[in-house]
Amino acid sequence: MSREVEVFVTGIHVREGEPTEKVEKNATGSFEILEDGSRIVEYDEHHDEAASMKVHNRVKIEPDGLKMAVIREGATSSKLYFGHELEYDTEYNTPYGSMQMKVRTTDFDYSNKNDEEIKVVAEYDLEIGGDVVSRSMIVIEIKKAVAK
């Protein structure tokens, strides 16, 4: 059974020769615990007023808290996987084209307070063509929705 939650996502990207980029998104979403103990959070984000710029996000945290998948579909699409020393190749699709890249998790932390407050922090490098193009961090906080 799913319940309403507040989702707070912060992304930080450090690229050589450029100022640090910090992106923060807040959304209301749904939270569910699957039979195998995985935690699923789903929420939508809107990049502008146009409905075509909507992105649906699905975050799956493994039962042991050692891995997380972030699947994005819509105006941009990607499948990102994070976990201790996890490294893999993926494709990032945007309205302007797609890119092949390697994602290497350098640090991963998961905390869960009785499924009322969950926080996942993943630090990772993005590589394109064998070169690190960004040292990044994603912080996802999931909190029980406050009754209105």
C-alpha cells in the first residue's frame, strides 16, 4: 500500500573550470514497500510550464540499503544505479540527443528512521569517453507528508 510523501532532491555537479552547479527539487510523491523489502518512491518533476517537460522519477532502494536505482522517463530519460563501488555504462537521453556515459559511485550512504524519514546520499563520477566530466552528488530525502 502506498502513501503520500514529500521528496527533496539535491544534485551537486562539479566540472573542471566551471562554477559548482547545485539543483534542488521538491515534490509530493508516493512511497511503497514491496514484498521483498525494497522501498519505492515515485514523483514527477516539471522543468517549465509545458506539460511536455514533465519527468517521472522512480527511485528503488534495495532491501539491504546498499543499492539504489533512479529511473527517469519523460522529457529526459536515464537509468542511474548507485551503490558501494558500483560502476556501469548507461545512456542519458535528452530532447537534444543522447550520450553514452560511465557512472562510478565513490561513496554511498543510506539512513532510514522507521520509514518516516529516509535519506540517501550518493557521490559519483560521470565519465564520457574515458574522461571524468563531472564529480557529482545526489541527496534524496523522503519524509512522511504532513496532513493539510
